[in-house]
Amino acid sequence: MSRKLQFQCPTCGSADVFYSCEPKCCFNHVCAECKTTFEPVTLLASKDRRRIDAPDPPPECTEPTVACCVCESVRVFLDDDDALVCMDCGAVLKMELTDVTA
């Protein structure tokens, strides 16, 4: 069973992070605690491919999200072993936070 994407603010460590834009524009996220803004990006972590199902319930539009670096899908979720996996192409990914502005 997959889980929604979760990550912590790179400044204060809070998990109270929300997505403030739309995929056509950017992946700007904001920390509700300290107002730091940042953008997550993915990199290929492995040549392996996995099949995962969508989390239940699915993420809301303001919950954290990131695009797959292989197919650009935003249906990227955490697998049961905490691996970041794209639901559309099966890529196993790792994530980095960029454009951090405290």
C-alpha cells in the first residue's frame, strides 16, 4: 500500500508543509510554521521499476507533491518501505529540495 508524499521543512523541520502552486507553473511549497519556501525535485535512485497503487484517500491539491524526473507525472508516492515511486512509470526516485528561501 502506498502513502502520500511527506517531507519536512529544510529550515525548521516542521512537517506542516503545503503545496502553493500548480504543476504547470512550479512546485513551490511553503512551511506553515516558519514560511520558508522551497521546491522539491526528483532524481533517479535506481534502474529498478515498481508497481504501486494510489494511496487511499488520494492527496488533496495542497498536499506536498513532486514531478517524476522520468515521465513528469505528479503521481509520486511513498511505497511501504519508504521508497519514492512514480505510480505512472514505476521509477524509483530520490528527492532533493531546491530554491530554499527562509
